[in-house]
Amino acid sequence: MYNLRLVSIICFFTLIPAGTFAQNELMDLLQDSTTKEINYTSATFKSTRIMNGHSVERMPPGQLDVRISHRFGPINSGAYEFFGLDQFMNVRLGMEYGILNWLMVGVGRAYNEKTYDGFAKFTVLRQSTGAKVMPVSLSVFTSLALKTLKPYPDTIPNEFSDRSSYTGQILIARKISKSISLQLMPSYVHHNYSNYELDSYDLWAVGAGGRIKISKRISLNAEYYYIANKNNLASTIYDPFTVGFDIETGGHVFQLMFTNSYGITEKEFLGETIDRWNTGDIHFGFNISRVFTLKKQKAPTLPN
């Protein structure tokens, strides 16, 4: 009887540390699984535009971006025209607003052909690490552009459908490091009617763009679009190429650029670029972005 009691006491004190250790291991595993967070990549690009084209970035919910875009005349116009700065070419006024964490919309009006445009951009994937690993960010962009310039020849159709064109893009980007970001942009543009006498009203293109940070507030940006079926078009158009700088100053982002496209909307710079870099048909331009917070977002409630 005495031996049995002694054995019971020894087993009791032996099992306590083992049970405590197993319980601690289980609690550590549970804590690791509940505290591991998803780390989303931010600021892949500084603006919703790389230069002319859209980036994967969108406005957060409740924030309004008021944008002014301007493209001057060609540099090869000479000193008399102050290398294009004396020539008023094209300007667009626009507003962009974040509705949801994955949805942004915008409207604008451009001087060229008195074009109104509206668009929506949907965030599908976000680059992330941690509990969820996603190597790229992906957004879908779609827009409608409507020309309101009064037609002067009687032969030009004047119906709504004839004045409208549509653009669809898939934006795939990756922030490689704190200083380098790259983006790929498969694109499609459909014209219901065009003054450029297109053999095909469907245009296919693929673009590539990137950003290299020079300092905390300045980056070098570039983008290029290859028009895949431009040989099937009756009029001669060229691939748009743009290079410039992002300059961030508080609530403003200034984008200074040189481009062979005078167009600002997607249907213009993708399907109506008639100038070339190698002949000096280069336009200086800029985008000015100013962000206003119209609706503050509630801070997330942390678990107890």
C-alpha cells in the first residue's frame, strides 16, 4: 500500500511539467496562427497614373483627387513658339473618388474634340506577404469616352454611339523593392467611329511601365505601349512613349513628362498618337493631383 502511494505521488509530479509544456506548446501555436497578419504592399506607384496611363493605385474610400492634365505643342516647333509652350494643345480637368476598398471611379473633360470620359477601376489582387502571399497587384480598368465636338461635314455621323469609344485594361504590377516598381498593361480600345478612317475599330495594345525612386519625394517614371495591330489601320499611328518625373509635395503630386502623344484619355494616346520621337514631335506636359478627404474612415476595431 505504501509503495503504491509512493508511485502515485511520483507519477503526479512527473506529469505536471509534461502537461504544462504541452499546454504551452499548444497556446504558442494558437497564438502564432491568430496573430500572423497579412502585410499588404503600399505605394507601388505614387499616383493613380504612371504618366499617361493608369497605375494599379486607387483612391482610398472617402478621398477625392482633383486632377489637371496639360500637353503643350511639339518641341520641334522652334524658339519662336517657345518650343511648344506658346501653343495651347490639350488640357483635361478630372475628378476621381474612392468608393470602396476595391472600387474607384472618375470623370473628366478634355479640350481635344471636347471629350467627356468616365471610368471605373477595380482592385482584384493586392501584393502581400505574411499570412497571405500574393506576388503581384492586379486591377481592372474600364472607361467610356464621348466626343461632343460639333461635326462640320455632313458625312460624319452624329449619333451617341458614333461619338463614343470604350477602353479596357488589365493592370498587373509588382513592387520589386522600396525603389523599383514595374507594371504590365494589356489594353483594348473600341471606336464606334473614328475620323482617322480605321480599317479596324478594334485596337489591341500591351504596355509596360515602371518607377525608380530617386529620393524620398522624387521618382523617375516611364511607360511604353506597343500597338499590336497598327499595321491593319488605314491611318498611320505610332506607339506612345512617355518619360518623366513624379514630385510629391504634401497633398500634391506633380508629374512632369515628355511624350509623343498629345492625347490624355486612353482612346487618344493609345489609338491616335500620330507624332514620333525621332522627328522631334515631342510634347512637354504635366499632371497636377490634389487630394481632399471628404469622408474619414473609421479606425478598425482591435480584438480584446
